[in-house]
Amino acid sequence: MNSTKKALLCAAAVFTACFIVLSLFPKDDSGTDRALLRIGAGDDISGYLIDETLSRCGGSTIRGEKAVEAFEFNDC
């Protein structure tokens, strides 16, 4: 087997492995259709500050839909 065939076979194997690994990752479908921009922050004081900031900015809407929402995650 010459080096070109080996390189193509190796590239195909890596591409296939990457595709399989990416398809096994969990999907985050929560909130993807509710807002155009999701701002993530930890569930501690940073999450509270994001919520307060967004509440004081007013109702940012685009075409009658909510434009921005906060997303809090557990960081510890």
C-alpha cells in the first residue's frame, strides 16, 4: 500500500471517528427556540447579576419575541 492510500485511509478513519463522537454528545435543546441570544452565567452571584441586568434593561424584543435570556448553570 503506497503512502497516498495510507494517508487517505487514515483521514477517512479520523473523519468517521470524529463524526461518531460528535453524534454521541448530548444536545442542549432547552431554550434554543425561545430567545435569539442566551447569556450563560454560574448559579452564584454572577447568575443573579445577569438576571438583574437583563431585568433592568427592559423588554428587549425582536419581532415580538424575547431577544435575550439568561441561562444559569451549576459551576461546581
